[in-house]
Amino acid sequence: MSHPKVEQQITFLYTRNLAGTADFYEKIVGLPLVVDQGLCRIYKVTKESYIGFCERESAPKVPQGVIFTLVTPDVDLWYDQFVKNGITPEDKPKDNPDYEIYHFFVKDPNGYLVEVQRFWDEQWNTELTNI
């Protein structure tokens, strides 16, 4: 059975502070803004994946159950990038044998967890890069 084609992917999250969120993702993370809808902003993460933030009064004060993960070979450089910009990560980069990754977490201005990780298995890193 054939399925309809998916060409792009956007994950939307709510925020109470779109300006602070924009500063974090544009200036510290360096994601390019591709669509500004006023109360929603959409950022390019990879070739065909995006994350969007929409300002809503009903946004959770303490978000739970969401991890926005950036997969990169440069985990340590990302750690330094956050620290240099005054963002305190949850911990230093470390190996996680349960998932066979090297990673760390930071929280964005909304309280969402942002994970920066590299797979131990280089095949995964290569495969995800070539999707």
C-alpha cells in the first residue's frame, strides 16, 4: 500500500513570550526565520524540517513532555555556544549508554527542553543527514 508523500515537517509549540523565544532561537541557536505570521514564527531547522512558536495566553507555564532535539556532530561546540551566551545547560555533555548517544540539555525561555545530541553509531548520524 502506498502512502501520500510528505515533503516537509513543522512542529508547533506554544509560548507566552514570543519575543524572548525569537531571541533565543534566532540569536543563540541561529535558526533562520522563514515565516513571521505576527503571533506565530516558523524557523528552519534542517533542509525540510521546521519548528514554529505561537504566542498564546493559554501556553503552559511549565511545559512537560516535549523535547526538541538537535542532532549534530558538534555537541561540545553547541554546549560552548550556550554557555557563551549566558545559557546554563542542565549538565555537561555526557554519554548515555541507554540510548547510545552523547548529549546535553538546556531549557529555552519557555521551559521546553532542548537536547543537543550525537549518536554513537555513525551510521545513524550519516543516515539522518542524508534523509
